[in-house]
Amino acid sequence: VDADPSMAREARHLIVDMRGSPSAEEIEDAMRLAEVMVIPIMPSGLALDTLLQTRRDLSRLGREDRYRVLLTAVPPWPYRRGPHARAQLRELGIPLFGRDIRRLEAFEAAADEGVLVRELSDPRAQRGWEDYVRMGEELVGWVRDLRTPDLRAVRSGGGT
């Protein structure tokens, strides 16, 4: 991550896109700039090893409460890869977004046309857009909760 820390202070929102297997140094650089980390992974065993290393790196930085995993390209029913991955991640104590991003042809079509999936004329493409809208709403709520002081602590004299 080659970003200027002063840029982060001026930005309202800053998104840092990292390669699939970031080094500990890259994670540390990103978390110096980021309030939270969204880790998108596809429901496959190969992604799990990298995720576990990333979790160890975040824990070492004291930021283990500042990330969530987003399952992407989740195949439709009757394929069970998505639910199995979700169950495995929960067993490992990995924090997950409540919704997955479904695998839809619309994402490839949008990329081919150079447009957002919501701009496609195919009504099925709207399902893909809705997946990201719901995830975005959850992300905003999560960040809002992180930023909001615990009023009970303030009332009991434990906060400022």
C-alpha cells in the first residue's frame, strides 16, 4: 500500500484495494490508514489459509475487532459451497457480514460493458446490486457502532 497518510486525514472515505495475499507489512500499512477492513473471499479452501494469516496479522496489531469477511461469488442453490464456507468460518470465530454476494453472470456482463451492475437492462442484474446495497448498509451500521461511544459507560461515569 503506497498511500500518503495525510490523504487519509483529508478523505471522508478511503478504500484501499490490496492483492489477494497481502504481507504483514501491507496489512499494517493499510490498517494505519483504515478504520475497518473488509476481506472479500470466495467460498473455497484456498482462500482460507490466507485469511487465517491475515487474522493473525490483525491480531498482532490489536485490530482483530476491525475486520469482517465478505463471502463473494457464492454459487446458487443446490450448490452448498457458500453455506459450508460460512459454517466453517463461524466455527473458526471469523467475523462475517450477514449477507453473501451471489455469483451472477450479471457481474461479468457489467464488467464486459464497463458499467455498474445496476446499469444493466437485465432485471436479474438488480439482485447483484441489491446484494452490495445490503452489504453497504451493514458496513455503514458497523462503522457507526464502532464510532458511537457506549452511553452506558458515560452514564455510569466510565466514559468521557
